[in-house]
Amino acid sequence: MAEMVPAALMRAPGVLEIDEFPMPSVDADAGLLRVEATGLVGADYEFYTDYDGAFAEAVRISYPFIPGHIVTGRIDKLGSIAHERWKLQEGDRVLLQYNVLCNYCAECMRGELHACENLKGYGLWFDFGSPPYLWGGAAKFMMLHPNTKMVRIPEGPDAASVLLLERFADAANWLLELGQLTVRDRIVIMGTGALAQAAVTVAKMAGAYPVIAVARSSSGRIEQMRHLGADHVFTGSQDEVASAVAEVTNGRMASVVVDVTRRDALDVTALAMEVLAYRGRLVQVALKVPGPMQGIDNMMTKEVSIIGAQGHEFQHLEWAATCLDRPECATYLASKVTSYALEDTKAALDRPLTLDGATMAVVYPNGMP
């Protein structure tokens, strides 16, 4: 009788069940990962509550799928070609790059990696309805596609800290590369979730001042933003926040704003335009569904640049892995998480992270630590 692998399958918004899939064979150019932990973050909660289908359509997700695109684990099986390609051994501990590129389409050849015409992604863009099925982190084992990229992780750090490194990779791309953040910049970070918290840490590492966080309402996460080094955290109406930003910047306003709020925070764009300086840069990460461009007049009169941003590339993940040993990252890597066994994945998604002030929900498919 074939060995079966338990996995959490999101069949539709609000519907998640533990199913079983056949243990796949491993080709010479592929591998199999024994999942240590996977992180459930904002996008996973958006998929779970996407009853109108707008979010799934915007990011091209099809149900059913196995969630979990932030994944760490140990190489369980490795084909001979994959062994040579990845320079890894069975038993090595790794953190995965979630997107998998084809490496041969016109966009890949030009280096436009986010525009890959055949893009796949763990916990996101794979065919979960056909063998080998196991393409998401909420499973005891997960397939490793031949084009997978990953970084080797040392034995010491706990799995939650390893997963949080992936948030640094995103923040490094958005702030340092796309946003061109420097010590001369004044930055406003819209949001208080895992990505916003990583952005605060990276902004402090870059020497930006002041680092200002804007929260929609008071919560336990506000204190975490301060703890991570935000120089100011503001809540209130658009006018109140804009006045506060003007005061602490001596009227110069923010040279960089990054928006990592929820898709339904439709008023954030107008506030971002209000607090941006002349020729400031808005790094727009958050999808807005629907997405009216509020504050467009300010965009014109201030000659604001809007930079669309998504995820990260492998070099950002490699950089993030260096943060394990950096003291300025320690506070973020010790952020509060909520922990769940695989069979409790639905319970994790039924309980919003904001209720606990947690940065991430961590699912441990092969047993709690």
C-alpha cells in the first residue's frame, strides 16, 4: 500500500481540510523536503476570506491549493542531478525561495524575473490538482521543483526565526532596491503587520531618519513597532497623521512611503500622497481591491513616483540569511508568533493574527517543537 502524506488543502474560501496525497517519487533533477515549519501570513488570510474572489483573481490563485509559501525544512531525498546542481546533501536544513522561474522565457532571459511567463510558486502557483500534488508548505513533505532556489540554514536558529527571514527579503527589495532608501531619507511605513515590522528593521539598518509607522488603530503591534526602533508611531485621521508627520520632519514630509496595508484599506493611498514630500517615492506593495487612486492630484502636483513592488528575488533571500547573526535583527527574529500543528491549520486561519498581536502563524507539519 502506497505511503500517504497528510496536507492541509484549502478547497475554497473558508473551507480547509486535512487531506492525504501519495508519497511522490523523486526524479534525478528534483528533491523532496521534510517540512519543519511553514508560515501563514497576510496573503494566506486574504485567500481564506476571499469570498468575492477578487483577491484570488488579482494574484491568479486557483482553488484548491495547499497553503504555505514561506517554508523551511530538511532535504529528505535528492536526485543525483539535483545534488550536483544545488550542492546540498540529504539532511541539510534550508529556507526556500517561494517563486520558481522557468529560466528560458523571454522575460527570464532579459532578467525580468517577476515577469516570468511560466512562473510557479510554492503555496501559490502550482497545479495542486495533479500528481505530485505536494507544492505547499502545509504538508509533512513537499516536492522540490528542479528550478527551486534555496539557502542553507545552520542548525541553531528556531524554525520561526528562519521563516521570519523571508520577510527581511521582501523589505530589502522594496526599501533598499526599489525604494533606493538611504541615510538621507525620511520614511513612513503604512501598516503594522509582519512586513511592516520587517520594513522598520531594514529602514533602521539603512540609517533612514526618522522612521515613522502609521497604524489604523491602537493594537499590541504598535508597541512592537516602537520596540523594533520606529522613531514615531501615529494613528488617527488623515489630517491628524499628516500634521504629525509634518511636525516631526520640520515640514519636509517623507521622501519614501511604503504601503503594506490590507487590500480593503482604500484610504491609505490618499494619506500616502499627503505625507509624501515633493518628488517623493511611494513603494506600493499592497493590492487594493477595488483599487481607486485616491490622492491623484497630490501625485501630479508633487511629481511623486509610484513604484509597484512584489515579493523578492533570490539575492534578497541570500542577504536576509545573513541577518541571523546581526544584532539589529534579533528583536524582529524574536517576534511573537502563534504555533499550530498541521491538523490545526484551519484554526490558525480562523483566528486573525491581530487578535494575538502576532507577527506570523507557524504550522509545524511534523510535530510541534
